Amino acid sequence: MTSTKELQQIKGGDEAFSYLFPESGLLAKLERVSLAGGSRVQGTLAGKRRSTSLGGSQEFADYRPYTPGDDIRRIDWNVYGRTGKPFIRQYWDEQELHATLYIDTSVSMSNFGGQEANKLTCALRLAAAVGYAALCGGDRLTVRTFAGQWMDEGVRLAGGRASSLHLFRYLADQKPANPAAFLPPNPSETTGAGIGISDQKPTSSAAALPPNPSETREADASISDLSKPFRQPGRLPRRAGVSWVFTDGWYESGIAETLLALAAAGQHVVFVQLLSPQELDPRLDGELRLIDAELGTGKEVALSGGLLRQYRQTLAEFQDELRRLCADRGIPFVFIDTSRSISDIIASLATIPNTLRL
Amino acid sequence: MQFLSAASAWFAVALPIIALMYILKKKYTDTVVPSHMLWNRLLREQEANRPWQKLRSRWLLLLQLLAALIAVLALMQPVRWGAASPDGHAVLFIDRSGSMSASRGDEGPEGLTRLEHGLRQAGAWLAEQPSGRPISLVVSGAEPEVLASRESDHRRLAEILDGIVPFYGRSDNSAALSFADSLHGGEDGQTIVLTDGEWIDAEEASELLLNAQTERWHAGPSEAADSPFENGSILSFGLRESGSSPGHQIATVTVRNDSEHSRIYNLTIRAFVLDEGEVYRTEVDMETDALSWQSEETDVLPPADYYTAELRGEPDFIAADNMAFQFPQGTQTGKALLVTSGNMFLEKALALAGVQIVKSSPDQPPPTGEIARDLDWVLVDGQLEQLKESAGWADWLGGMPVWNMDHPVTDGTGTVVPTSTEAKALEHPVTAYITLQDTHIGRLYEVGNQDAAWGDPVLTYGGYPAIIAGTEQGRPRLRFTFNLQDTDLPLRPEFPILIVQAAEWMNGSSLPQLGSGLAGSSMSVALQAETETARWAKLDGPELISREQETGSSALEVERNDSQIRVPDVPGLYRLEERDATGQLIASRLLAVSPDMEELKAVRSTSSSGEQLAFHSVQQDDEDNQTVNAGQKQNNGMQQSLIHWAAVLLLGLIMLEWEVYRRGHIG
């Protein structure tokens, strides 16, 4: 249990906390939550998670006949007394769970959704919640952010609530500089704009540039490949564990490969797709040059109601495709509308198998 | 609405160009989206027809296209037929054919003819025209006649209008209409056709494609068609010689009643002798059924120079067909003096030709007294020169038409023996149907240049003139340069024909009268050679408006053109008076001028044929056929340019477009 004093220390000591946890009382709920790790618990240190291997924990697993060389201290003498045959008591090995959170901080994540439903903010808050729950459960936690081809070193945290402050600071550092920067132009504002309308650019091209300096625009084609950052050396977890991927999924390729690579690394993957309401139901009208926030390329579209209907249909197909991709690999696919509150999301996650456990 | 410059429609090519410019327009509202990924999938199909997508719901483009379309339409010079521009050239075409001379009891209190009524309408219209408007005046006739060309002095035009009289001959209305249309010379203009619509050539006229806008005014009150038609006409008036008493005539008159009920017509037949005037008069009452005709023979009429038949019966709408003239038949063959030492073939042939022969011989003196006066011409069978040497003959022959036959002597000079039998005949009344093929002529008199200056060799034999025909001092002259006894010609079947034709030729000028002719037509009349002036003097005729009456003179100069002379326009009996240089009357013949019954017949089918006449103008599609009663609004029918309307529309569109632009619906 966390003492109120400690909490206040965390709260008061870091304004990152207020960014990540705008809802009060969420932390307390999160302490009861643990990450579903499946059978992929394989740590180096003893932990709270029952490992798939037998070991020296207090939890009884099974009997087996004594074979010479076994530690005679583990012979169950009571059984021997009843049966006359020596049996060895076996116990489960309890190890720590390695949880890794991958957060997509690409431009498409960081600059969309507006102040209220910014995708990156939502992702960071969700990661904070999931990470806090993991830490409270005594799991080891690694948090990494990626954008384009790049993935950072991230932060490695030992289990325990004490590490949560580090987690929050790290996550708060990733928050988008200007969450409202890429608000789509409101059609109702443009009607009265007059002559200057055609010259008006809702955002400067500089603002459209990815905020992360390490992201290069040269590798345009590879920006849309999710597997690129994961292929950087040392970015996949070394030990089996749980990996959560927070992304909007706007990748032309590499999603299946990434999921495969993570599975190959012994990970129980949870794929979380975050989409803002503007992406789900875009309110666009007229003739627009749609600029890809990451690639910077334009596409001229005369928008109409029919086209928007087609867009929604295409989006549904895309999500079905992702869902199928995950289902084929036994991976839980979680779709999150970023306008929802974090506690709502946590509650709904608990209903999805193999994600969170209350 | 029509377009004067349809070729400007090519400017419409600008329209797709405008649309193309919109398609190629690079102005888009930049909108940043997280990713193109979905849009790429989505637009894959849409990009196939992307250019058209851009044109959807574009106010500005639509307005610009509309503006461009109007500009193109304006370039095509749209015109509308409407209220006339009052200063353009107008052609007033007045139908003055015979049917226009019809008057009806109900057409006004004065019983105006259609033409008079129409002329009043034209005068009223003329008075309304702005001064200085060029107006041409064309009337129909045998040939269209321009009475005024682009005349801007309207008072003078009114005077000309007053002088227009009906033309009773065969009118070529469609030619006149097409001619009137051509007076516009390709410019915009207005043609007003003042007519009763009863054209013989209505069908042809309706097929004409006129360039100028053409309007038809009905001459006369339009309700006239409802009133019953009342007219009687003399269809034919013929004479035949009475079998019992020579010189006396029996007349046959056919009268047609065009009324809806049977009528009794009073017919007066008169006989006239030129110097004595009326010598006989008889009246016949003829009851004629409705819409039918009736023939009647008269009693024996005494010999006279001419006979007239006059129809009376009121009401009668057409005056021109109430009189007919006829001349007695019979004295065509003539009486000839045959001076010969004996030629049986010739005597018989002349007798066959119906010539009354008075025989004489070169030894006898010329005839005198009663005999001499009756003679029409002389046939000298033998050497004329020898005969002239005797004093009595020379004087006498000088005043007579002479036909002579040479007797070339066998050993004499000036004669020639033809080397070939080739005969060549010119087109001439004497040699019609004559070839002289295979005919042998032994010897011909070689005619010197001076010997026959009065005529042409109408037949040559072996290259030498054989028959010379012509006129000498206005009298027929004929010369055969061979002796009939030197040829086998009298044995040929052609011989009697040749003699008949020769006798007719000799009778030619002695025909007492000219016969009858159609008003306004041309007829072939041989005038006397010494005729210097020729005039028509009207002796009798129905009471019709004519130019002579207008000018107060009953004489009319004869319009001559080669051997054709023009028959007077107004029906009646005329005398052709020929005078020589000294003013002496040298010949006078009578001519009965009749109206064109076809033209008058058109009146009878008033209500039906009038609708057939319709004008088709190139610039008139919708509004042709318009028959505007002249009493109504008259300054209709000039093309009105619509360009300024297009300009107003264009300005309005531009303002609208500005408003659209201001409100940002630039798409």
C-alpha cells in the first residue's frame, strides 16, 4: 500500500504527475491492477511473478520421484512415511516480469487530436498508468519512445513504486510541445475569411516538421515502416516479457514484422492503436491539399460527403486488418479513442483478455 | 432569336479552356493530416477521374462559364425580331396584279378596289415613318418594276403611290418578291408585301428563302373574305362568218357567273365600222346558274371592222373582265393581180392558196378603178424590169406589194446555171417546211448586190439566191430568181406549200387588224418600214383605272424592242397608229387587249388560296407567316440586337461572381 505521504511527495514534487494524471484517484485504482504477462515471465531476479520454470519459491508445484543426486532436504518425508517411497517436492520459481512499453512519438502522434484528445498525450498517460501498475506489481519496466526510424534508449526501471517518479518524469519529457498545432482548419471559420483565404496557410510548413531533430526527412519511404525503429540494435527486449506498443498505426508496412519480431523475442505483445476523433470522423470540406504530417507531401483532394463516407469505410477496413493481424498472432488489439478518459480506458482494458488484470 | 455571326460560336472553345484552367489550378487549402496512408487507399479509385472531381460544386467556375457563355453569345450577335428600328431600309412591295383590281361592295363606302385600299394602308404607313428613312417601292407586273429606290423624300413616295394602277397581265409575283428582297443588298431591312395573297405562283413564292425579314399585309379589310363574291365575266367572245350572207358574222359569247346564286346578265353586242362608229347593237339576256357558265349565239351581225361584247349586271366586283372585242375573220387570203403570159401551175396553186386572182398580161395596161383598189398585191411572172419600162405599169407597181419571178434567158448575161443541187433555206415564213431537196432548177438569174437590197435570200440553190424575201417601203416583197418552167418544182409536193406561204407573206401587211393580246405582254408586230412613231390609241374598254386616265391622255407611246412591241397594260381596244417622219398616218391596226383570266380567276377562290401564301425569311424561324393587318401596329419586324441585354446580364453576373468570391466560395 502506498502511503498518502509518499503520494503527496510524488504529486507535489513533480508537475509531470499532473500532466500524466489529470484524474485524481487513478493511482489508487492502478495499484490493484497488474499486467497480464501470460507465461512469459523470465527474469534474472526473483520477483513476484510465478515463472514457468520450477524454482525456489514458496508455491508448491508438484511431486516427483526422488532420483539420486536430488537435494534430500526436499524429500517430503510425510509422503515417504505413508508410502515408503521418496518423493521430491517441487516449487514454482517466482521471477520478476519484464514489461516494455514502446510509445510512438512520431509527428502523426504528437500533433493531432487537439488539446483535449492529443494522441501522444493520451499514449503517455496510458503508458504512465500501465507502467505504474507494472511497477506496483514489482515488474521490471522499460519504456522506449520511437519516431520514424529512430528509437531512444528509453528508461529501465526496477520494480517497485519508488521507480515511478522516474517513469513519470521520463514520460512527461516526451509530451508534445504544442498539442494544438495541427488542429485541422475549422470550416466555419474559413467561410468569412474573405479574399485572403486562398493565401492563408493554417500551419506553417515549419510547424509540420517532426519535432524530433533526429528524424530525417530523407528516408521518406522508411518513415512509414514500423519495423525500422525496432530493428535498431538492442531495442528488442532481451528477455521474455510483456511488450505494449502504443501507436496510431499509420504505417504502410512493418506492423506484421514488428509483431513477429516482438513475439520472437518472447514477448507477450499488446498492440494499442490510438486515434483521435478527427481521424475517426474527419470534418473536412472543400478542396484541400492534404499534407502528410510526416512525409510533408501533399495530396489534392476535392472533399465531399461521399468521399468522407468512403474514408470511414476505409478506416474500418484498416482496423479490421490490424485486428486480424493481431488475432492471428494471439496478440490483443486494443483500439483507443483518445477523447476518452484514462480511467475509462483502463476499465475497458481490464475487460480485454491478456491486457490488464484487476 | 437568331444569330448574325454564327461563326463566333468558335469562341465557345474558351469555355473548356476556363474549365481546364480550373482543373489545372494549383490553389488548394493546405490541410495537414496525420498520414496519407488511408487517403492513398481511398483516393486510388478517385484519382482515376480526379480532374472532374475538381469541378464539383464550384460556384466561381460555374459563374465564370456562364459569363463566358454569355460573352460568346454576344459575339454571335443575337438579334430578335421585334419592335423595329425605325430608320432601316424598307422595301414596300405592292402587288398590283389583276386580282388586286377587284372591289367588293363591302370594302368601304366608296367601293375601293383592293389595290386602292392597300395603297391607302401604304400611305398611312408611310406617314408614320420617320422622315429620312430610305424606302424603296417595287410593284409587280410582267417584270418587277422599281418605282423608287431608297427614296427618303416621303412626299415623293406618296405621289408615286398615288400613281400605281392595277396590272391586268400575267404577273410574275415571285420574281418581283425575290427582286424586292434583293434590294436590301444583304443589309438588314424590312420588306413589306402589300397583297391580297392571291398569287398564281403562291407555291413558288412560298418556297423562296428571303434574306430580309418579310411581312405580309393584307390589302383590304380582312373580313372581306366572308362576304359573298359577285362577279360575271365574259369567258370567250368568238365570231364566225354566217353561211348564208358573206361578210356577216355570228357571235358566240360564253359568260361565267361566279356568284353564289344564279344571275341574269345583260349582254350588249355592238358592231363598229372604223370611220362610221357603231353600226349595230343587240342585247342578250343570259341566265346563268351559280358558279357555272353559259354560251349563247347572237343573231347575224352586219359586216363591221370590229365587234364588242359588254356584260352588265350589278353587283360586279371585277370590271376588267366585262368587255371583250373581236375582229371578223375571212379576208386573210387577199386579192392578187397575176401578170403572166400563162402559167397554169401557178394559177392553180394560187387558187388552192385561196388567193383571188385577177389575171393580166404584160401586154395589157395596168388595171384601174374598182379592180385596182381591191388588189392587195401583184405577182409578176416574168421580167419585172421589162414591165416597168412601160409607163403605166411603172407607176402602178410602185404602190403595190410585188412578188416577181424572173425568167432568166438561156443565152443572156446575168444568168447562171447552178453546178450543184444543194438547196439551203433560212428560217423564214416563206421557206418554212420547204427544202427543195432533189428539185432541179435549170437556170437562175444572178442577182446583183443592188438588185435586191430590200431583202435577204431566204433560199439559195447551188450557192445562188433562189428566193429573196423582204419588205420594200413597208410592203412585202418577194422575188423568185428562176422561171418555174425551168424547174420541176411545180411537180413537187412542196410547191403548193411554197405558194401558200408566199401568198401569206404577201398578205402579211395587209391584215386589217392585230388581233388580240394579253395585257402587258409582248407581241411580234411588223411595223411599216418608214414608221417613225407608233402610238396606241384606246378606242374602247371597260372603265378601269389606268395611267392614261391619270395623265388625261388616251394615247400611249408604243414601247418597241426589235420586232416586239409591248401590249398596253390595261384591257381594252387599242389602235396602233404608225406615223412616218412627217407625221403622216401610214398605218393603223386594231388590237384587243384582254386581261389575264388566270390572274382574275385567282380572285374567285378567295378564301382558300389566300392562306397558301407564306414567306420564309432566312432570319425568321418562329415568326414567319405573320400576317399583320396594316391597320394594326405597323412598325414591327426589324431585327433588334440583343447585345446590350447580354452586356447587362454579364455585368450582373460579374457582380454576383464578386459576391461569391467575397464570401469565399471559391472552391
